[in-house]
Amino acid sequence: MNLYKYMDENRIKNILVDNKIRFTQPIYFNDPFEVKLSIEGIATETDLIRFEKDSFNNIVRELYNEQPKLFRDKINLENFFSIIDKDMIMKEFRNIVKNENYISTIKKTFDNVINKVFGVLSLTTKNNNLLMWAHYADNHKGFVVEFNGKNEFFEPENSDNYIYNGLQKVEYSRIRPYSFLNDSKWEELLLIKSEEWSYEDEYRIFRRLNEADEVIGNIHLFEFSKEMIKSIYCGCNMSKENVKEIIQLISEEKELSHIKVYKAKVSKKYYELEFEKIK
């Protein structure tokens, strides 16, 4: 499968000279719903009852065992349990985890952590979508890069962490994933968007930001191999100077000589783009 990335004209040298591409933190996405927790609460009442039944006593035992020996010699575990007001503690605990301010804090903390941990490279299977040319390629003045999707760059890590599971397809839905925090699923949070975006046919790959090859302010760049690029599609509004620069860069670099270059033009008959090979 071939994959495409829409870019503005300022990224020409990033791609063809530096061979680096940006993985973007979710905070910079243009969709305000992206990678945002939508939760009713921290845990269901059933989960809280299960916690009270199965986990509470273990926590108290651990707390008891952490006390100095002198304390434990004076007060045995049974007496320690009698000191603990379980009903009062669980009542307070319920009040905390169901509090709107607490839930809001959880969401903000989650956002802060997420945007420090990983970046996302968004790709598509389409090179001729008019909306994406307008939105992501500077009103057709930019370009589209065609990548070979079989390159190892898109393969999963040797890891059990499925966030970094190589190329993953985005799903589209009218309904936001909405649940309790302990029931939230990573794949729903990271790979489901509004059906309004379905025209993008998006695929994603995730990378740890601390592994970036270059960091410029909040921009994290990752290197890729030159052989990964198959073609460059120049926008129908791209300047002659930028088209010339692309052809020159490819012609002068032996490792880029395999890359084909196309120029988009507006169809006379349909509301669509046609591509003419120019190299």
C-alpha cells in the first residue's frame, strides 16, 4: 500500500535534503476532539464495590506493615482494622472520584502527559483529495509525497506496547467513545475520529518524542530513508520556482534519482485533479 503526506511548500528541503518528517503532538491537531478523554467518571459503582470488597483490606494490610515495629507490637492487625473507619473512607473516596473538578483535573493531567510522550504522523491513501490539498498543502501551492508503505519505517516495534504498533488505520464514528476511565481503551482514544473526517482515509504511526532525531522548539523531526519516497506531486498552484527546485534537488542527488515528479492540473471536465509526469 502506498501512503501519501500533504505538505506546504516550505517543507521541500525537509523532505528531499534533510529526509526528516514531523511527528506532531495531539495538542497541535486541527480537530478539537482529537485524543481527548471523554469520560463519565473514574470508575463505575460496581467497580467501587469490587474495590471495597477485594482491594481495600489489602491496602490496609500494606499500610499496617509499613508502620514501625514498635507500633505493630502494641497494636495487632485486627485492632488496626477496627481503628480504620472503612465506611467513612469509602464515602470520601466516592465523593472524590465522582467530583467534576477531580475529573476535570484528570483530563488536564492526561492531556499534559500525552503531549509530552508521543507524536503522530498522519498519512492517507489518497493523493487527489481537493479538501486535503486545500487544508494541508497550502491551497494547492504545496506538494504531496508518496511513500512506500512496505518500508520498515512503518513496521511495529519489537514491543508489547500496541501504541507503537506500526501503521494503524483510523476509524470513523458519529458517536464519541464515552466511558469510565478504567474502561477507556487506547485504540478508541487514538484511532477514532468523527465521521466528518472519513474523506481523509487516514492511517497513523506513533513515535516517542524523546527519540526524535531533531527538535526545533515544539517540532519533533524523525529521519527516514531516501528510498522510502516514491513520487512527489506538485500542487496546481505551486510556483514555477518551487517546481524547478524539486526537480533540481532530485536530479542532483543520486539517492533520489528513482523519485518520479508529477504536476497537478485542474480537469477541464470534472471537479478533480489530473497529474502530468514531469520527471
